[in-house]
Amino acid sequence: MSRIDETYFVYIVECNDGTFYTGIAKDLESRVNKHNEGKGAKYTRSRIPVNLVYSETQESRSAALKREYEIKQWSRVEKLGLLKHKHIV
């Protein structure tokens, strides 16, 4: 398996109500589209449209899940600090 096949994205979308949702995906564009079609996470279904505001890559699903969990524990202020870097892969 090539390294690109193992790559996962950890991403943050901003929902229509101003809240943030953090998730992981192998195909980031497709995942954001799913959220906007109302076929994504239950949390985002009633908060569409969503806008991708941050993403980063991880080398494995395990690493992505750990990073997702870490970010989900953060306060809104901490997430806003991360977003200042505007890192979208």
C-alpha cells in the first residue's frame, strides 16, 4: 500500500450556525460534499451549509482518530487559535 493510500485528513468545518464540527476522511472533498448534502454526521445535518475552514493530513487512520479526539476536546477559543493558521490541505 502506498503512503498516499494511508493518508487521512483531519478537518474542521464551520456550520451555518457558527459552530464547528471536527472529523476525519480519506477523501476530504467528498466528505465535505456529503455534509452539505445532508448525508454527513448527524450533527451537521441540521446545520448546513458547512464550510471547510481547516484540514491537516495524518499518516494513518489511527493517528487521524487520535488527532480528531484531541481537537474535539478543545474549547472554541483553542480551535479559533488553530484556525488562525488557515491550514487547508
